[in-house]
Amino acid sequence: MTEVQQEPIKFSFEEGGTEYEFDSLTDDNKLLYNKLATVERQKNEFVGNANFEIEKLDILRAEYARQLKGAVESESLIETE
């Protein structure tokens, strides 16, 4: 079986900023890094879910507006005849 070499985890605090290696962190800082990564993942998931909910609400809103418009316009035709 072939062993797969994993690239070391590197990160920076801003684009183009100083890069740090995860393996060179203290155990306490590794824990902080993992907490930060978890929060970042949760935030991205939250934003993705929120955007999906907004998309669903926009679809429902458009459909209800279409139905109401059709009902109101057909009532107007009945009243004017």
C-alpha cells in the first residue's frame, strides 16, 4: 500500500500576509486554530442555508403575487362586464 504524503496546513490572517504552519503551533494554538476553522465552517454553512431560504421565499412570494394578480384581475373583468 502506498502512503500518501499530505501537504502541511498553512494559513495567514490576510491575503498575502505572513504564512504560518499548523504543525509549528503550540497545542493551545492548534486548539484555537481548530475552533476558528469550526466557526468559519459553521458561518459558511449558515450563510449558504440563509441564502437558500431567501431563494425559497422569493419563489413563494413571486407565486403568491402571480396568484393574487390573476385573482384580482379576473374579479375586475367580472365587475366591469
